[in-house]
Amino acid sequence: MKIKFAIKLLNCNKIPSTYRKNFVSLIKEAFVKSENNNIRELNKTNNQKPFTFSVKFKLINVGKDQLELKENVFDFYFSTSEYLILISVYNFILKNLDSYNIFPNCKNILIRPTLIPQIKIDKSTAVFKTLSPIVVRDMINKNGDRTLKFNDIGFENNLKLSIKSSIKTFTKNDIDHNSIDIKILKMKADNINNYGNNKNLYGLYANSGLIEVNLQPDYLQLLYDIGIGAKRSQGFGMVEKIL
């Protein structure tokens, strides 16, 4: 399930390059305000979460520490497999965005929300385009702090292990990662700034482009809804199905 929020910034045209953490804070606040106790509890765990997001800005300039916006209207996409999570984020933004500042000293208003029609995946092959880049940790060498570029040795096997982990977490099914087939169709890798639990900046590799995944249709549906790879709840791995 995907929803898009068109949002307008009222008095600023520059935002931090680590803008994803501001939207993580927005989502956490939505969970705090939820009437559902299970949703509120999501903030208290570091376990995988069944959602991802993406933000689309039009930019004039990309600096190390900040982004200069061409327009003050941008789109915030949120995607999840859980209806109650979607409703919690929707309700919070609808009721509170005029008083909640996504960025410090920068007011914002909601222009409109748009529910994106749900795509039903019923075949065992899907081509996905990234809406936010895919992060792949080095799980094989037990070095979760190392992230991989799409052309690194082990990228595909590590991505398979990440997908296997998501499927096990959210369906309880422990599949063989060799049953997952991945083809990189067209990708580029960028080193971008992110932030850790200690709020320190660090660089990670994130991969954008087209990827083909061959897998059981209901598992492909899960990936479409919650995203692919690591750090999905921090705004990575959101995809759209194009074939």
C-alpha cells in the first residue's frame, strides 16, 4: 500500500543532506500519536519494520551538507504492508502537518494526499525501479557496517540474504535464499551521507536503477510494499513495479 503526500515548505529553500532523518522523526511522531498500542510500540524496537518511504525534491544544487531546492513543493511517498501503519501516518499528517515542522525553523503545509492504486503481483517475475536507493549490507562476511555497490563481488548474494530475512520476519517462512533470482538490469551506486544511532554522520553505498527479481508472487508483493534491502525504515529501498 502506497500513499503520496504533496507538501509545501513556506519559508525556506535549503534542507540538510541528511533529510531522511527528519522524515524518520515525522513517522515516529505519527506512531506516538496513534490510537493503536501496537503501532506505538514500533518506536521501541530496533527490529525490521514493514514500511519504507521516499522523498522527491526538485533541486538546484547538491552540497555536502545541504540541498538547495528549485521548488518549495515536494512529494513524500510512504509504503507499507500494514493498513494500520498507513492510517497512522495518514491521520497524523492530515491533522498535524500545519503545526509540525519537518525541518527546524521551516514551516510546512499539506497540499494534498493521494492514495496510489494498489498493484497486485500475480507472477513470479517483477522488474522494479527504485524510488529510493537500495542499501545492501555485507552479511556473508559478518560485516554489517560495510555496504556494497551493485558491481561489488557478493552484492547479489547479500541482497538475497536480506530478502530472505525480510520474508522470514514478516511471513515466518524460512525460504532458501538460492530460490531467489536477481538480475541487475541498470544501476548506479552513490556514496551518500547517513546518520547512526549516535547521530554521527557516515557514508554508505546506495544503489539506484532497475532490478529484476524472480520469486514467489506473494513474496514479490511483500517487497513491493515494504521495500528491498537494508535501512528501509530510514528511507531506503522503496520500489515501483514497471514490468
